[in-house]
Amino acid sequence: MTPGRPLKILIGADTFAPDINGAARFAERLAAGLVQRGHDVHVVAPNTAYRRSATHTEIIEGEPLTMHRLPAVRWLPHDWLRFVWPWRSKHYARKVLDEVQPDVVHIQSHIVIGRGLTRIAHQRGIPVIATNHVMAENILDHTTMPDFLNRPILKLAWDDAKRTFDMTRAVTTPTRKAADFLEHTIEIKGVVPISCGIDRRNYTPVIGPREQNRILFVGRLTGEKKVDVVLHALAKLDPALDAHFDIAGGGDQRKALEALAAQLGLADRVTFHGRVTDEELRELYSRASVFAIASIAELQSIVTMEAMASALPVVGANAVALPHLVHDGENGYLFEPGNVDDLVDKLTKVLTAAPEEYERMQKASLDGVAVHDINRTLDTFEALYRDEPLPE
């Protein structure tokens, strides 16, 4: 690989646009950022319907990408998840690798597409970089099997993940805590923490207290996100705060959460916005008072970084990688996962903070997100692709 020349990069993703989730958003921003730097980027991902493979150009994050869409079927227990038949993954990998002949392959998961690409690329001597976005809770949340069957299947899946990762040049994950989790779970060494990164220029920080107390959550409405915990906390907040809860995102739990909000007498104080445009999302961030996230399965949380880039204090569960972003008492507070009363206490601290204290938390969020600039992320992945020393 000649130093400095543009690379032909093949990104393998089991979830990608039009899916809306952290892993898909990261892959989209990574691909678009690499195109902006002059690289020839190809993405292989599931098609939106079960039909023949389709190769065409799609505009992602404002940049043209060569997409290789593979025939995929919907996972029925899930509202949008589509997957390629596992026994076809190597066949498709051979076809795409024959067509693209990349300098490097970067997989975004070890599950189906990434698994097939890694094995065939390894056979052909093409270097592979792997990024892991998967938590155990993410997998278990979408099965319909009892727990006594889930656990052994999960172990087999992680064993297979290790076999995949052992074929790669490097394994990355968004944070040091996520890297520690992966190293402990499948006994591999040297996992590289690389932030998913965001472009802070896309967000509008508004410093100063808000006219109305508005709590915001953005993300998929699935079990591991624990949005119900925030709803229960809202019901226990001092009525004098007159707090409103904005929920942006769709998912299989939406109807259940709407029913819970009604049951708790919160129907007039909770707004389910569903899927929103980027412009609508920026507006929600800018008018919110605090970002609340009760999730127990975040390997980084892009939406939390977006909230910080919008100068929001954050109240988050003290679980997995959220403490990497939320520094207790600085840019917000951490609460015990699932503890509604603790969440009520921490939300109250933010919503009743004196103006100077509130602005201090806002500025701490802006300072804390600065290290997650997308350009640092792109610099690091380029070094991995070229097998060069990583930047500081």
C-alpha cells in the first residue's frame, strides 16, 4: 500500500441507511468523511427488500457512495432490522471483493456481512479492520427465545466473534470501557478505542437557561434504552417544575411507552416525535433543558455526544460507556441504572440549578465533546488502513 495515496476502502455493515441507530450513523459518517478525503469508498449492506444484489450510487451525508446492496429479509420480531442469510454471506463476499478489489476491508460487525467478508478477505490477503458496536443486551433484546436458550447461543456467538476478530489486523470499539468489555468477554488483546466522532459544526449550542423545563431523549425505542425509567421519573418530579419530555425516535416499544405515559397521567407532558429530520433534531437539542438517557447498553452513544455538542447537561445511567461522556457533577450527573428515585434527584438538580451553575454544566459539555471531533476519528482509521503508527 503506497503511503499517502487515496485508498479503495470496502466497508461492510449489517445495518446502514435507511436504518436509524448508532452503528449505522457511525458507518455513514465514516464513509462520507473518507470520501471527502479523496478515498474511493464502497459499502456493502443489506438491501431494503429481498431482491437481487444491486450496485449503485447513493448520496449519504451529502457524499456519493458506491453501495452494494445484498438481498435481505426482515427479522420479524424487530420493526426494521433486515439481515442477509448467513449461509450466503461468503458467496456475496466473493462477488463484492471480485468487483471492488479493495486495499482494505473495514467491517462494522462480526455477525453476518462482516463475518463473510473477513473470512474471504483473509484468504485473499486483504487486510481487515473490525469495529465492534455490539453489546449482549443488543442481541438478547431482539430474540423471542427464553433466557435458558439465549445464554448458550450468545456464548457460541461470542466464540465465533473471536474467530472473526483473530483474522483482522486490528479491532476497534468506541471507548476504552467498551474495549475492556470486549477484551474480557472474548479474551482478545489490543482492542483500540476510537471515538465514533461527530462534526460539532452541525449543532447549535445555545448557552443559558431555558424558558421551559424540557427533558429530551433521542434514540431507538427498544428495551435496552429503558425509556420507561425516564417516564416513571417524570411522574415523580415536582409538579411545580412543569417538565415536559420529548422523545425522538421509533422502535418496537413505542406503543407500550405511549400506553405507560397515559397510565402515569403524563399524556399531555410527553411528546413522541417519531423519526425526525436532521433539522428537526437540531431544534429539539437546542430547546431542551437536559438530555436524559437511562440505557444500559451503550458502547459510546452518539446521541449523547450530539446533546453535548448542543450544550446540554446530561443525566445518564452509570453503565458501560456513558460515564466516559457524563462526568458526574461536571457536565451533568450519573444515576444508578434503573433507580427512578435517583434519576428524579439528578434531573431535579439540573432543572433547579442557578443560571451560573447551569451554564457551567453547558460549557463543560462543550469542552468534553471536543475530543470526539470526527477528524480525529478519520485520522486514526486512515492510520490503521495504512498500517501506520496511530496519532496521539
